[in-house]
Amino acid sequence: MQDLVARMNAVCDAQPFDTTWYVKDLATGWEADRGGDVVVPSASTRKTSILMHALSKVQEGKLRLDEPCTIEKRLQEGVDSGTYQYMTPGCVIPLRDAFVNMIITSDNVCTQIVLERLDRDELNAWCKRIGMTGTTHRVNFPPPGLPWDHPVEAVASTTARDQGVLLDRMVAGATDAQAAAFLGATPELCGLALDILSWQRLRNLIPSLLPQKAKVANKTGRGPRGRMDAGVVYKNEAPRFIISVYTDRVPDTLPDGLPGYTAAYATAGRLTRFCWDVMN
């Protein structure tokens, strides 16, 4: 495994930006990281914790999966992610479908629908309680025109390890009632969350170099400072390993003239493929 870590770090060292990552082998419990506790912008990877906290509210009876949610014009203004920004105002969907679209297309109309039903202080307290000690949810969405070099404190932030901790607890909770209860959920709700993550439509980071039909339950992120992704990679329908990758301070243009984000995508894909080849 030390050779795996060396190969992963060599890929990161060769890039003109910062990369932090965390990996856990779910068969053996082996873990490794590169700057796993460094606090970085979370971008939309924060939505996995939003999803699980919201599902804990479903378990409490404070939210319902079939609760009707209206797509309002005010929610569509200034949105640049997902599909519901283009839908006719007045469209009604169940809260479950808002959860789904918040994750699989990173839809920010649906994200606002979910966030308006949650308390941010409770969300942050939930994250800290389950072990996501480096994660902070701040504003619902970053202010428009946020510069490339904005401080981490201007947005929601997390760490590569925190996302791994959350995903690890979700995997455990899907088959163990006590582990699910620690998240405030049930095995069925943890299983639903992992299913939703596995329906992800954006596959240009962690899944990009895996076999086409490889199952990955992941949530991507895109921000002014970089690209990021965190997920569970499966083998034969069984969770095999967890990986989270955060690229930060990615330049707009690389020395060869290509966009910086292309190297961020490639980095996440290569790191995941190394793990796939070794663990499978």
C-alpha cells in the first residue's frame, strides 16, 4: 500500500495546484491521506451532509419524503447548476425528488428547497457530532462574482477526511441499525442516500477512468478555486473503497494552454484508478 500512496502523491506533486485526498479500503480498514485534515472549500460536496442531515429530520418526523415542494421563480434567479432553473415556475415535486436532483445534477433550485427546511446551526452541530470536525456550512450559496483567490471562510468548507468519515458512516448505517442511529437515521434511509449518490450524472472526476458500468456513489463539487469529488466505489454491488479528492487553487489555464479544470478532473480520475487497480 505504500507504493500506492507514493504513486498517488507523485501525480499530485506534478500538478500546478494543491491536491488533498483521503482513501479507505473497506475490506481491510486501511486508510491513507494527503493533507486529509486541511480545510478547503467544499463546493457542492457539502450536499452529501445536507442530504443525510435532512434524512435525519425525516426520521424525526419533521420532514416527509412525499412533502410537496413548489418550484418558485425566486428560487431560479441567479442559479447556474442543475435543470430546475429552466422549469416552469409552479411545478410541484416531492421532497424526495428535490433530494435526488440536489445530488445527481447538483441542482441548486432543489438545494435551496432543502436548505430552507433546515436550520444551519443544527446542520453544523450534526456534522461536528458525527465526526466531521473540519466542516462548516456558512451561506446557502457563495456571493456572485466571488474571486478565484477568495478565502476559505467565504464559503462552506470541509476536509477530505471529513467526507470520508461521513461516507464510511453511511455505508455502515446501510446494514447496521446502531450505526444508522448514530446519524439519526435508519438502514433504509442510509441505503436511500447511497442509492441517490449512485445515480450521479456527473462522472468526470472519481468515475472518469473506471469501467463504464462501475458503480460509484459520489458527489462532485465545482468552485472558483477548484474541483472536488467524494464517493464510495463498489465492486460487484458491494462497497469496496472510499475516496475523496480536493483540488485547490487550480489555475484557469495550464502552461500547455488547456483549461486548469481538465487537469483537476484527470487527477481525481487517476488517483481513483490507482486505488481500483490495487484493491480489485
